[in-house]
Amino acid sequence: MDKKKVLFVCVHNSARSQMAEAFLKQMAGNRFEVESAGLEPGKLNSVVVEVMKEVGMDISQEEESDFIGDLRILLDFKEHGKIRLSKHEKSETKSKPR
């Protein structure tokens, strides 16, 4: 059976996506290939590491990963509930000319 690939992405890959990756790996890691990444990877949140330890999961050795893709679209709800759509490309992820 081929495993389905799951990628959890958040801005910094320091909290939510790391937690989601750990939970899915624990609950159904035999059925899924699970990874997490961030649009702008930061440092793993120490509070998250402690919270995950409380539920029996050690993510302290996890590393933040950069999302590699051709296009990044960020929906930002922070500014007065408005949606801001932005395109972010990195030179190493641009599509090849056709």
C-alpha cells in the first residue's frame, strides 16, 4: 500500500505544523508519510516542546523546514480580519522556463 503524503505548513514551522506532524505520525504514521514546513522557518517554540512532552511526545529534536514549492500564497487574517493575498517566490523554487 502506498502511503499518502501529508504536509502541514504554517508560517514559521515552529509550533502548529510541528504539533500536527507529531500527532498524525503517532495516530496514523503507518498510513501516511508526514512532514511539516514553514514559509519563513523560525526557531522551534520551547513552550510547544514542553506541551508536547506533557502528552508524551518529544519533538525537541525536530528541525524547522522551509516549504519548497513553485508558488506560496499567504492568507493573513491578522489585520482587522481582512484577507491579504501575497505571492512569494524564492529563486531556488521558481519554475523552469517552458
